[in-house]
Amino acid sequence: MFAERIMQLFNGLDRAHGEYKLVGEAKPGHKFKGKAVTKKAPVTEAKWQKHLDGEVSIGIIPIREDNNVYFGAIDIDSYDNFNIIELENIIYERQWPVLVVRSKSGGAHLYMFCEYPIPAAKIRVKLKQIAIALGHHTAEIFPKQDKMMSKDDIGNWINMPYFGGDDSERFCIHRSERLSLEQ
């Protein structure tokens, strides 16, 4: 049930996805080390279920064949003295249309979702404005490109939240509270 819902929410490129496997332990204040692989195959509901079960961590490429997106993200790779609750409070107070999710390494992914597909270039502009306003002008923006450069282009993927379901360290925060997968 949750696999189908989250798959619809993170509706991206349908011919490729990412898989990430952690290697070793992360040092405090540093990004986790791992092995990232891009698979030239669609992500299925079964693959999403494995993600939620903590078996295979997946990443989704936001940009679609038609250069539109249903979601985009800001990837904030701050770890030392980073306070995700403080970040979420700022976003909530300013009423910005993004959800704050703790990333695998303890930074943050800020997700913006759309009811209908919009041009990748349009969401990139809005996300960059938010990143700059937050003081994170070097944060990565997903999708990383405004359009696909060729029929073989696959874009870039971002790791998905709730790897391992409700036991995940990649969870959404709202009003300073950790949200369950269902919430």
C-alpha cells in the first residue's frame, strides 16, 4: 500500500533509477560513504517495497522524458552544527511549499511536489531561490538540468526517504516532529 503511494508521489523518469549501498560508517559531521549505481531500468512497486523494507536503497531521477517534473529537491549537505529542526521552523514560518526530510548523512532534502507536471526549468528556479534565501547557495538542486540533452540522457537521481520504513533515519519533519511513513 505505501509502496504504491510513495511511488506515485516520487513520479520521475520511468527508464532509469539509482541504487545506493552504504559502505562502512560515517564520521560525525561527514557524508556517508557508499556505492552508487544507476540502473537503466524502471523502478517498480516491488523495488519501492524493498526500499521501504530496508533491503535496497533507491534514488529517483525527477526529470521525465518530456522535461517536466512532478517533484524537485534541494540537497543540503551540511552536517557539522546543522540543526534540521531549526531549518524546518524557518521553512514553516515562511510558508514555503517544501517538505524537510533528513538525508542519509544527516543533512536535509527539501522536496517540492506538484499536482501536475511542470517544466524542470521552472521548479529549478524556485528551488534555487529558496536555497539562496536559506543561506545554502551551493546546495544541489534536483533535477540538475532544465532539459534532457538526448534520448540517451538519464539525468541525476536523488536518494529517497524512508529507506527501512518507519525505522529510517531518512524521515520527514513537520512542526519539529518526526513523521511516520503513513503521516
